[in-house]
Amino acid sequence: MNIIKKIFSKSRSQEDGIFFDTIQKILGFQPVSIDFYKKAFTHRSSNKLDEQGNAINYERLEFLGDAMLSAVIAAHLFNKAPNGDEGYLTKMRSKIVSREHLNELGKDLNLVRFVESKVPVQHFGENIHGNIFESLVGAIYLDRGYAFCEKFIQKRVITPYVDIARLEGKVISYKSLVIEWCQKEKRIFHYDIFEDNGIDGQRLFGVKLSIDDKVIARARATSKKKAEEKASQRAYFAFQEKIDKK
């Protein structure tokens, strides 16, 4: 047992000790200040304040972690795709750090188990997983600096998930893809959105996507954004051959 761990073993409660050991396994290296990591999992509903009256929660760390992820991923793409222009690199980075992918990363590590909150876990939105993954990255940066932050992102994001050839064919937003194609081909498109309550009373949104005054796709989902994306995906498959030739 090294000096750092001896200090923590003497000063931490048993609960903190378990948290320390678990976080260390996730990180792949030892934290120095466990307080950064505790803050990374503190939900705003906990209503915690520091001695200066500032809120203690993961939101500022989430902001920092987002910036660190973008920087490390950008550097990786810059080196691995020497022929990629700014637009290409930006698009590829967006695919890697998309909200959907960050949520998957948070779920894979089961980070939600550490969240301290007065809100029941089942009431958390889907994005909680990606948010706390970003806040964990922010905590690493404050605790151990850029090199360790880069090491973690390399291990947990780049090595297992970043395949440039595969990412080139990945669609982030079918809506953006369809709109871009319509604009290029000078086609008129329109998303008609309406509330569509299901039989069970669940609030749903319906969407009809028309192109050149013809309804191409319909979809329903629990949010307008999801319904539009689902309708756009169906429209994409209807016009895939033409869109992929753009």
C-alpha cells in the first residue's frame, strides 16, 4: 500500500473507502483528492453548499469535462486524419462526443449508481448518464491534470470506440441529413407536429414529414425532437439512394 492510499485509509470513512476503491478501478489510476469525484456525482437536488455559499453539484464539472473531451478527441483526430479538413474533423468529433454516445459511455460504467440525489433514480432523464461521464472527466482534470485526463479518455473512449472508417458512415442526425439534402435539391419540406395522446394516456407527439407537399413519413415519440428524428430516419430510408449520392 503506497503513501497516498495509507493517508486516505486513515482519514476516510468506510463508505468513502469503498467509493475510493471503486473509482480507482474505473479510472485505472489512483485519485489524489476524492472530493473532486464526490462532487462529480452530486446532483443539484442535494442542495449542498460550500463554505462560501456556492452550490456543490456536478454541473460545473460537466462543463469542464465536455471541454476536455472535445480537446483530447480533436487532437486525436488531427493526428489520425491528416487529410481531413476542418469540416470533416468537426463532424467526426461531433459523432464521437454526441449525447447519445456519451450516455452509452456513462451506462457502460454504471456511473449512475454513485449519484447522490434527492430525486429517485427512475426519475432521472436519459442524459444523466452522459452528464456524469463528462463531470467525471472534469474531476480527473482537476485532480490529476491533462495527462491523466487524456489517458482516461484514451482508455475509455478512443481505444474501444473510435474507428474512423466506421464513424465516417455513422449518421448523427437524420433530420439534419434530410434537411441538407432537401435544401441542396431545392425541395420544399415541412414537419407538421401535433400532440397525440396514446390509449394509455401517455403524452406523445406525432410528426408528419412532407416533401414537395407529399407526406413521406410519420412517427410518434415522447418528445417533438425524437418524433422528428424518427420521421426523418424513415424519410432517409425512402430516399437513401438519392441522398447518399449528394
